[in-house]
Amino acid sequence: MEKKKKGFWGEFREFATKGSVIDLAVGVIIGGAFSAITSSLVNDVVMPFVGLFLGGVDFTTSSVTVVTIFSGEEPSVITVGNFIQAIMNFLVLALVIFLIVRSINRARARAEAKAKAEAEAAAAAAPPAPPAPTEAELLGRILEVLETKESTK
């Protein structure tokens, strides 16, 4: 029996409802919200301190005007401050992600070390297994069982 073809929309529905795609969508949405938080942190907290250390420079208004050599065209404005803001956003975001990943890795390493120590302690605390009986002891026990069966007949 042949498998029925799903068609374009059937394949799309299967793709869109897979767990990994939904997880990715959630990650993108949370990432967008986190980006707004990071931008606010950089713009409202970090950059005023940077400007303070650099003598009150406000990067958001920093720009360079480029005059063209052709007459009649308006000059171009390069907003250097926005570029510096974007770099600071990236650095803060990278630092936060680094700290999160680092803490997760350390917590995971601690949990693994604890589990390993508990397993070793349990293995050390367990009484040693009795030695296995020798072949002669096993044969002696079998003989005893057989003799008791014969005497009961």
C-alpha cells in the first residue's frame, strides 16, 4: 500500500507544528524582548557612565557630516553615536549570555560531581559480596540435597 502524498500544505503544517520550530519561535520572541531590555540597559545606564568618563560626551548625538563634491546634493550624515550604541548593546548582551552559560555549566558540573561522589560513597558503603563458592562446595551441597531426597523416600 502506497503512502498518501501530503501535498504542499500538509508538509507545511507538519513542519510548522514540530516542536523544534515552536521552540525556535518562542526563543525569537523572548530574544526580541531581551533585546529591548539590553537596549534600555545600554542607553539608560551604561552610556551615561561612559559619557561621564569621557567628559560628558553624549554618543547618541554624535555624527559626522560628509559633504559631497557634487554641487546640488545634500550632505550625508553618518551617525557614529548609533554605531557606538550598537557595539555597546552587543557587548552587554554577550556579557550577559556568557554569565548565564557560565553559571549553567558550573551548576551542571557541581551536580555531576555530587552525583559521582554519592555513587562512589554508596559503592564504598555497600558490604563486600561474599566470595563465590568453589566447585567442591557446590558439589557437596548438591550431594546433601540428593541424600535428603533419598532418605525421605
